[in-house]
Amino acid sequence: MNVNLNASAKANAAERSLQPTKDALLSTLMNDYGDKIVQLAYMIVKDRGIAEDITQEVFLKAYRSLDQFRHESSLKTWLYRIAINESRKYLRSWSFRQIFSTFVSPKETVPEQVAEGNVESSVFKQLDQVHIAEKVMMLSPLYRKVMVLHYYEDLSIKEVAQVLDISEDAVRTQLHRARKHFRALCEKEGLEWN
């Protein structure tokens, strides 16, 4: 019994010695991927405040599960997977359905960033980005996810497949269909698609 108690004390001491490392890793992950996770969640739930709440939940879950991470994928794709799952969970939740059915939030826009050189071209570039983002937001959640992960987050086909837990061929098919729908939305609005 004394040996068992001693082994338990050693295990607790070892866990405490790993804690700063775990905390430091979480801090690094939050610094490296925090904004990207917020953007990803926002592209799914379309509400900045909820996206920030989801991001907190993502990092809380990551912290709790860090010792269970199997390194079968990168930490980035693992975090994106958690973010997508949490966003889906929110969309299925009672609170989302209640809010969505009774309240329409005002449209959010991309914050202004004016380049020092040519203000006019900067404004036109921003308008293009806003139009593109609006069209992406009009896509179905399925197509929006693959577009955001591949084009906005610059994930490879393989990484998108890992994040969404689907085959690479399925990602290619969804991207093809998403681009087709996106092109149709742009043409409907009279915007050029390259």
C-alpha cells in the first residue's frame, strides 16, 4: 500500500512538472491560431461574439485533451477540427435556433485598413474583399467550410480532408461544387469571376 501511495505521489509530481510545458504550449497555440480559429468559427456561425465564445471553448477542449493528442495530424488541423465540431454543435443548439428565429443581427463588415500610398485603390480592394466574403457567406455551410479552409486558411487538400474527416476526393468534389456555386452567385450580381 505504501509503495502504491508513493507511486501515486510520483505520478502527481511528474504531472505538475509537465504543467508549465502544457500551459506554455497552449499559450503558443492561442497566439498562433487564435485569430484564425475566430475567423473560421465566424465563417460558420456568422456572429462575431459567438465565434469568440466558440474559440474559447476550442482552446479549453484542446487544453483538456492535449495529453491525448496522438500526433496523427498537425496541431493546426486538430484545432480546426475542434473548431468545426464546436461550431456545428452551436448551430444544432437550442440557443442558436431560438436566436436565429427571433432576431436578425446587423450585417458585420470587414474592418477598415487603408494603405498609406493609394487610398482609392485600397478602398476598391476592400470593397472587393467584402463582396467576396459576402458571397462566400451565402454558400451552404458544407461548401463554405471547404472554401474557407482551402482559400482563406491556405490548407492543402490533404489538410482540409483531415480537418473535415472526409476523403481528399470528397474535398476536391466539394471545392469544385463550391466554386461553381460561388461563380453563379458572382455572375448573378454582375461581378467578374476569374
